[in-house]
Amino acid sequence: MPILIGSLRKDGFSARLANALINAAPQRLSLATVAIGKLPLFNQDDEYAPPEEHVQFRARLERSQAVLIVTPEYNRSIPGALKNALDIASRPYGQSVLAGKPVAIASQSPGAMGGMAANHALRLAAMSMGMPVMPQPEVYLANAERSFAADGTLSEAAPAALLTDFMEAFAVWASRFVAAD
């Protein structure tokens, strides 16, 4: 299952949170981050003859059964690179590769709200794209700088049990939408 990370920082808190979620995931989930930082900007003029990077990105998401999104909050919303990636995946209208794919969203912030505004903005966007959004548990990692040790691993201040519960719930949530063979 692909993980889209909203921050482009190499060792940012969102990347660290994504790694912590991968480590907390049950064995039955196969997770891998999908890079979004070098995707050309979405341009509706090109949506029927998209750049090759868009074609490859869409194909990767189309093959997936579910999507995990980990994001920071920028100006009470989602980062531009993540919005661009979602636009690429969801266009042209009626040809979204995300429609029907279950999604779980985790956000983080150095602030006290844990990226709640970005998380909720993503929930609205995902619902508008026809993605079933996992309702509970929710991850809003506040004071992110306290949640990670210098090496990027979870610190004692991190809610490790919540991350484990979140990933177990995501595995169950995703399985509800996978067609039986």
C-alpha cells in the first residue's frame, strides 16, 4: 500500500511519523512510500496527454488497494505538493485512480493541534474523491519535535500504542473494501 507523505523534507517529522507507522503496522500490510516531490505541477491542459511522471504515479496508485497519507500542516491546510499529487491522481474528472480506495490520514505538527486542520482538509478532499476515510482512531501528533529521538525513532513521549492501534485499525478498514476473489 502506498504512503503519501505531504512534506518534502528528507528527515522531516512527517517522514519520521510515516516510518513509525510502518514499524507499528501489522505484518499483513505491505507499505511503501511513494515520492511526490518531483511530480510536475498538474495542468488541466495536459490531463489527456499527461507527463510520463503523472502516468507512472497514477499507475502506482491504481494498483494499490488502499492509501495512507501522512502530512504536516501548512497555513492551516495541506502542503502544495500533496495537493498537486491528489489532483494528478483524481483527474481527469470521472477517471480518478483513488475512487473507492480506503484511506487513513495521520497528521503531525510541532504545535499543540497536531495538524488537525490539515487532517480535516484531507478528509474532505478524500471524501470528494470517493475515498472511504477511516473514521477512528485518529492521529494528530502534537509537539512532534518531542515525539522523536535524534535518530528519528519514536521517543518515550510518543504515543506508540496509538500508532499501533491506528495501523491495526487501518488494516481492518482497508480489508473491508477489498473484493473477495
